[in-house]
Amino acid sequence: MNKDEIRQFLASYEPIKERTITIVDFSNVEKWKNSLGWEIGIQEMARLVKNFSYGNQTLRRFYYGSDYGPSEKSNTMVPWSENMIRRADINRFEVVTKRVKYIKNPTNTDVKKCDLDVEMAVDLLKFESDFDQAVVFSGDGDLTYAMQYLYDNYGKTFIVFAARNHVSKEVIDCSKTGVISRILFAEDFDYRLMNKHKHSR
């Protein structure tokens, strides 16, 4: 999509954005920078999301892990993680988070894990009566089972927003059946999404 097509597409969303939920899997979004070559900022993401869902903050949902470091006894979030959560809240996202786990791999080094797919799926079901369409910022196929259920039983449709190299087979399959009505690519929206300020960790 070029800029004119994007403007027309976003303008067409105006009548339905009060009945649209956005699901931002930000840990997935962060992975896009490896193929995009640039980092998506929370503020830039929030501005784009308002074109899809505006008015009810509950329907602009941001999923990201809270990192307290490798010690299970720690009650202090590491600064970069606290900053991410705070910035999402400031930008009027409904933040859904849980503690990041540190798991030892075979080489005895720590691997961080925080999967919020269940929370995303439950929220889609919980808020079913509040939306007609969902925009999912993640190319993973983990939510497609919930999408299929909501499409079959409630007539909900979905748009997936992802980087081109981060779209799963499950998402592509759902786009062929109409469950996912459209796949949008972050590369086309670089002029709206690019964050030139890199975050150190």
C-alpha cells in the first residue's frame, strides 16, 4: 500500500472504529525490527491504533511482560521494562502484563519467557459483545483458533498487522477463508511507525 491508499483505508475505518478492538502483542512487534531494520515506538503505535479503535481505552489493549530480573524474590521491575509499561499506559493503552520468567537452558544461561497468548484469547472472548472487528498486531498463528471460533459463532472478522517476514501459515490460511479479512504490512506504514530513538537495555 502506498501513502494515498493507506490514507483512504484509514479514513474508511472511521465509521467502525468505536466497535473495533486492537490487540497489540508488543513482544512480537519488537521482533519485527530484525527484518524491518528499524524499531517501532510505543507512541507511534498508539497514534496508529487510534485510527482503528478510539474512545474506549479498554478496546486498545497492549500485552507485554513485566521483567523483574532473574531473581524470583525481586519486587523491583528492571528500569527498561518499567519504562515500557509506563509509556504504554501514558499513551492510553489498556496494559495487560504478567511477570517474565527466567528459565535455564542446557548451557545454564537464562532464557526469558512470557507468553500472553492465553490472556489475548480470553480477552477477545470476554469483550465479544463490545466489538465487531479486531485488529491484531502480531503475525503469529497462536490466536487463529480463537479467531475462527469468534468468526463462526459471532460473525467477528479480523485484520492482522505484521511485518512481511513474520506472518505464519495459520494466519495466511485464515485470510483465505475470510476469518482474517486483510493482512497489513508494517513496512508500508514505516512513515507512521518508525521510531528513530533506540532503547537501550
